[in-house]
Amino acid sequence: MSKIKDDIKRANYLIKIPSFFRENDDIFDMIYPFTTENINGMFSHFNFKDKDCLSVLGSSDQVFDMYLRGASSVTAFDINPLTEYLFYLKKAALDANLTKEEYLDYFCYRGTDNYTIFVNRLIKPFDIRIFDKIAPNLKGNSYKFWANLYSKHKFLSIREGAKLFTSDEYFRDTLEHTVSYLDDDNFEKLKEVSKNIKITFINKDIKELALAKNYDLMYFSNIIQYAVY
């Protein structure tokens, strides 16, 4: 079976079987929808201008913030191969010229105070109407991946926590402070450069990560604590 078929099969399994019913309840099987760290506060202490960077991919927010701050290139790694599809989905949303409100309505499952606030939204998490705007900007396997999931599942099921995506997620109003590109002005700036954003993705555990070049800045998030076990 090809990699894309393997990845689609895995994603469909995760959507159908909540994490607490799986034989292997591995948190690294699920995708982080957004960073759970204050990367705005951390990154503000470093100069990313024209730097070659290495970063864990995770939610992709670290990558977008690095490019927003002027990075010349980003190599991203992750043990979970499905994280790459979220990167291209978020990039396609930027290329589709969504408003920040549409972007957050689409990607955020949590609202400003609880998990169910999306019930009253005009746009639901992973709303098919927004996906239809994003889809023309998805290419190749990224389009195949998301199009397959939308053809087999209700869109809220795709985005629901503790399935394909982890339920570990900041509230929406917190994200707007902890992620630089979710500031109103920065979001518009990121859209201006989004066409030139790209990554070299390495699907490896950090313990198996062999680097072929030197980097000016490397960001490992909190995965160093897992690497010691």
C-alpha cells in the first residue's frame, strides 16, 4: 500500500474510534490542531530574519510564526506523518484569502469559554462551505487526503477532539495572544507571504533524527522530555 493510502486509512480509523476505545492510546497518533505553548512570548526573544530553522511540525503554528518573523527556510520534523496534511490545509486556507474570523471558525473546536460554543456559530469547525473555498489551493496527496475524509465523514466528526485531533487545545481568545500570526495585522502579513511558505518535512522520531545540514535556530517544543524515556 502507498504512503497516501496508509495515511488515509490511519486517519479514517482515528475518526471512527475515539482514543479511549483504542488498544493503543498513543497521543502521538493524533494531530495537535494548534500549539499549546506561548510561542509568541518565546519567539519574541529571537531574531528569525533570514535564518534557516528546524522545528517540530505539530500544529504547524511554529512554522508559520517563523516565516512571519522572516525565516528564510524551515525544515519540520514529526513522528506523526498526519501532521504534514494539517500544514498544507492551513497553508491552503491562507492562500484562499480567508478572513481571520473564517480561519478561526474553521480550525478552532473550542470557543471562548467551552467546547460546545460552536453550536451557535454560523461557521462550524471544519465546515464544508469553508473547505470548498480552501480545496482549490490543496495539491496532490494533500487534496486526496482531506477530500477522502470529507467524502466519508461528517465534517464535525473529522474535527472532533480525541479522534483524529487531540482535545488538548487552547480557547480561541487565548490563541490570539499566544500565536503571533493570529494577531489581526500579522494574519494579513502572513497571507501576503503564504505563497512562498514551504517546508522540508522529515517524518522521524526525534531519537532517529539525523540532520544533513546545520541550522541557525532549532525549536523542539516540549518533546525533549519524551526523548529521555
